[in-house]
Amino acid sequence: MTIGASVFLIAVGAILRFAVTDTVRGIDLAVVGVILMVAGAIGLLASLMIYGRRDRVVVDRPVDRRLL
């Protein structure tokens, strides 16, 4: 899951949890919102851990001075 998708899940979950007052028979929208926020937070942490561990490799090559 990407960082953008995680933030999107957190935002949709927060909207469902705190802003929506409608009811749907058989579905508790507040619980769905909390589940989405938790899933987004887990995805965000996983994405940050994966992207944070990327090693950067710098390769030094001699420059051909004739091309300058």
C-alpha cells in the first residue's frame, strides 16, 4: 500500500467516524470508519518502514575530460 492510499483510507475513515450521521441498516458506519483508520495507519507505517530502508548507492565514475 502506498503512502497516498494510506492517507486516503485514514481520511475516509475519519469522515465516516466523525462526520457522517446517517444510518445504514446492519452496518455501523462509525465502526467502519475506525476500521479504515486503523488499516490506513498500519499501511502508512508499513510504507514508511519500507521506503525508509531503501539504500542509496552512489557510483563514482571517472570523467572523460575530452568530452567536456
